[in-house]
Amino acid sequence: MFLLNHRLLFPDVEKADDDGLLAVGGDLSPERLLLAYKNGIFPWFNEDSMILWWSPDPRMVLFPNKIKISKSMAQVIKSNKFRITWNTQFEEVVNACSAIKRKGQAGTWITPEMKSAYLKLHQMGIAKSIEVWENDNLVGGLYGIDLGNVFCGESMFSRKSNASKFAFISLAKELQQKEYKLIDCQVYTAHLESLGAEEIPRKQFIKILKG
């Protein structure tokens, strides 16, 4: 376990423990966050905890050309029930992600400190959001860190059935056109797997990230 201080550095990701925990401490400055993401590391901690930095092995990712669209989702897309905007309601999306109750979680890891940090990255053009609308109502979306050829997904929310899936599929299609290498989904969920995401070895993930 590595304790970070004011110095802007991280240990090698291969030194993470079996759960993927690499280091504790430090801060959430834009510089440190960007360094973390560029090295396959992300923060994830509760409000009453120190900052925890993770680099799990294996890593859950989606190669954009492998997005899975079920027959029912294809019908939703075709119906034009939802519309997408890009990067127009970032703060609202983050707030919505933090407010959604999630199974097995008592609270949220998207603390006020985290919100402030990602808002700064958004103002720098690095953190971005995708919004899903039904009529004039914001019903879903996601946000993450855009590294230029890899998009690091952070969180998504849905107030209407299929809204977050619609956001994720729309992101994958857009990034496929822009020839992004992958979407970093961080850790396994059955929901992400159903959309085509898969686990790959951390070494492979880091190689793609640095390539």
C-alpha cells in the first residue's frame, strides 16, 4: 500500500493489491487526476474515507466496434423516443449520477469533492458528458474523461428505462467513427457485459492506453 503526498506521482500499477487498490492519499487536483487516468488509475472512495486509487486486473473495457445492440434496443433507437446532446449539461449529469440509488450501495462515491474536481476537468475540456432527453426532460446520461483516443467512463444514470443504455450505445457509435481504441469501464458488471464490454488483462489495457 502506497501513501501519496504532495509529489505528483503514482507507483507502478503492477504494485496494486489483488483487489486493484494501488495507493491512498494525495489530492484530486486536475493535474493528479489526468496523470492517474493516463496511467490506468482512477479514484474511488466513500465520503468518510481517504482518497483511494485503483488499477484493477483484469480491466473491464468496451472496444467500440463490439457494442451489442439487442433487438429491443434497436427498436428503441429506431422509435426516436430519445434524443442525444453532447457535453451541454455536465454538472446536471454528475448530480444525477450521484443521486441515483444503486443496489448494494448505502451512499455515493461521487462526493462534493469529486464533483468539484470533475467540474474543473470539464472546464478544461477533458471531462465530458452525454445527455439523453425525452421531450425536454433529462432522463439519462453518462460522463467520463476523454483522453483523445480512450474514453474513461465514470458513471451513468437512468430515470427512464433504457436511457443509460441509449447513452452508452450512442457514445460507442460516436467513438467508433472517431476511431477511439476503447471505452474504459473499469470493473465488471453484468449490465456492461450485456452491452459488449469484456475483461482484458491489465497489461493489455495499459499497452493500449500508452500506444
